[in-house]
Amino acid sequence: MKPVCNEDMCQNNCVLDTSTTSFTSTASCSGYETSDTNLNLGDSFDETMLCHHQPHLLDLPPEVLLHMSTFLEARFVVKTLTLVCKMFHRLFSHESSWKIRISKRWPKKYPVLDVDDDHFNWKRACIEREETYRMWYQHNSTMNAFTLNSGHFAAIDSVHLMQGGDICISGSRDRTIAIWDLRKLDGLEPNESSLNAKVKSLAKHSGWVWSMTSLGNTLCSASWDCKVKFWDMEAGGTETYSIKGKSANLCMSYKEDSLIVGSFDKKVTIYDPRAGYSIVKTLRQHSKPVLCLAADDDYIISGSEDNTVVVYDRRAGEILKRIELQKYKFPMSMSYCSEYGELWIGEKRGLLHLLDASHGNFDIVKTYDVGHTGKLTGVLHNLGCLVTCSYDKTVKVHEPNADPGTICTLSGHSGEVADICMMNNVLVSGSSDMTVNVWRPKTIADSDESDTKADETHVAIGGETVDNESDNAIGGNGNNVNVDGACGGETVHGMSESS
């Protein structure tokens, strides 16, 4: 008969196979499931070595393990640590543990509005918050900054990102649209690579290019020439269609079933892309120009220089709510997320209003002073951050919680910042100084090459360089991303004499 381990604390039926002088266990002595393990013992076998129960990481209380995990990156815990064993998988799969982790690091209320814990992804929120905070808090060491200054000779009023943040589009008062390939930007040669990033200019508008959005590979531009133009970016920016309105077009929302345009003549016009962009309906609900706009399947939200924000119920076909702001404090930008019921509105005084859009309420919950001293011309938000820009020449990144604290202030422009857009951690801004500023996370290659360059003086890195980009950079993979709200909704700043 095979001798059996006689340690009282071992419950794993450890058996010594005397014929093979090997030790076999159906589970580890720590009491957690593993595959069968063979220990080759050799001639120096000692039975006392069989099953001495040594302290094990998994013997620690769950509370201690959770606390230890806070010293690791959230993404590593989710993507790697949960695969180590079943216990770790169960422990780190509970959404409540991620909610607690967020609240301990950032005690202020998050999200800013109440959410249903059963439907809110706390794990994803924790990853985004931690990575975004780390990226922007240390932006001088974690981000590459570029200035694109070779595309326009007049103020830039609109910027937009496409193809996952690889392509930047800028619209200017010089009546042109510039296409930039951000993949050509090099953190080691920022000035030279910025000159090479421009792909082409589109000069088909006869008025200021004021607002841009996209759907798939189609770019949509709105101008003071009363036209909305459509461009096929997969075909290198070929104009495919044009709509002629009766007044300057100032803001847009573009969906598969509708194009919604706000204009200087106080109207909101709904077009149907499926029917040759025929007019479905014209809303006359403002007494002054429509400056900003956001929409989903249920509502069309428009902000005007008449100091009101109007919520139009698309299903009922009538105005749901009219929100009055203080006199001369009209809305200039907005960012809307229907999933979490948040509507952020930036206004002329530089203040930021939060509205609760859940259940169709659209009540003003709070007004925040986020540190701007000029008109708040752009706002965007996601799970990881809240970003604003202003006529005070700055872009600010804030915490996305109640009473948002500023993580960093970006002061790269010498003129008023008119618009911002963010996609896949790439942030761009356009300004009256005729430049586009780009902030993009550094890659491992950037860090390695930077270290090498610091150690070696006047030595070429990597020998000859090879540009593997095709001539038609816009033709890329065609997998463009355009999520409503990812660019802060459709933002526009006031332009009439009273603004």
C-alpha cells in the first residue's frame, strides 16, 4: 500500500508513489484547485517535506487582497490578475469592489448623477479614470504635444477627429478645410513632423467653415456660405454632396437617419439622408441664432443666443422643455450623454451647467466655475475626464465628478480657443492664432528612443527611416469612429455682434 501524507492540516489526499519516487497531489496544499503536480524527489526524499503548509498569498483575507490590488493598475488587475486563479477571478469581478476603489481615491460623487449600479460598468469606469488621470496629471512626461501651423492663414473655428484619432480635420475663416495625418507626427522631431502632417486642403466653401461632424468615412462641414457639404474621406476628401440653406449654418448633429442643423436664422432644420437629404421638419423655437446642438433618438437639444436651451421631443413632435438661463449668459457649447443622463452646457461667462437629462427631466442640477475667465466655447466629457476650452486661450482637463477639480491646464495657444475634440486619448484644439494643437500619448518607442537620444549625442537613431504610409493616408482602414458626445457634442461659439 502507498504511504499517505499524515499531516493533519492537509486535506488533499497527497500520495507517495514509491515505484516512481514521485509525489502526486490532486490539489495544492493551500486548498485551491490546480492541475496534478509531480515533484521528482530523487534519492534524498524526506517525508517531512511532503506537506508542510506554508503561508500563501491566497490565505490572506479578501479585504487585504483588495487593498493590495489598489497598488496595481486597474487594467492589469482586470486583464491579467483575474486569469491567475478562480479566487482572483471571483474577487475582482464584483462591480462593488471597483466602486469602492474609485470612491477611496476620489471621494467626490461619481458619476455626478445617480446611476443604477446593476447597469453601470464600474470596472470600466475605474480603468478609464485611473488611466486618464495618470495621463493628464503628468502630461509633460506622458503626452507628446504638437502644433500644426501650416494649414491656415485665418482663425480656426472647428476641429474634428476621424479614423480612431489618426486623422484631424480643421475648418477656418480662410474658407478652407485642412486634413492632417496625425500618424506622421514624431515626438522626437515635433516641428519637422508637424510640417509633414498636412495631407491636403479642401477649398470648396465660400464662407467661414464653422462646424464639422462625421458619420463613418463621410465628413460633414457647415459654413457661413449657407451650405452643408459632404466629403468622402476614403476617396481622399472628394466632395460628394451639398445642401444649400437660407442662412449661415452654425452647428450640426449627424446620424444615419437624420442630419440636424442649427442656423443663424434662429431655426433647427432636420434633413433625411435616406431620402436625398430632403427637409423633414423645420423647428422655429428660438428668437436668436442657434449656437449649439446635440441629439439622440428621443430628443433634439438646442442652445441659442436668446439665453435659452430648448429640448424638443422627437416622438411627441413638440417642445418638451424650455430652459431659461440668465440674461446675456447664453449657451455656447454642450456635451450630451444619454446613457448616463448628463448634459453639460458651457456659457458666455465661462461657467459650466450640469443638467439631469435622465427620464426626460432636463433640470439644472449644479453650476460650476471650472477656472475659465472667458467664454466657454467647448466642452466634452466621458467616464475618465471632463474637458473644456475658452476664449481665455486655455484648455482644461477636469475630474468627471461633482465639483470637478482641474487635473491640468494646457496653455499652448496664443489666441482664443474656439473648439476641441477628443478620440482614443488624442486631444486636438483649434484657435484664433491659426494653429491646431495636438496632444497624444507617448508610445513605448517614443520613450525608448528619447532615452537613447539623451545618451548619444549627434548619432542617428535606427539608421535610415522608412515611411510605410501610403500616399493616400485618408484611405486607411475605413473603420472610422464617430460617437456622439466623444467630441463634446457639436459645439459652436457665439458670433453675432452682441456676443
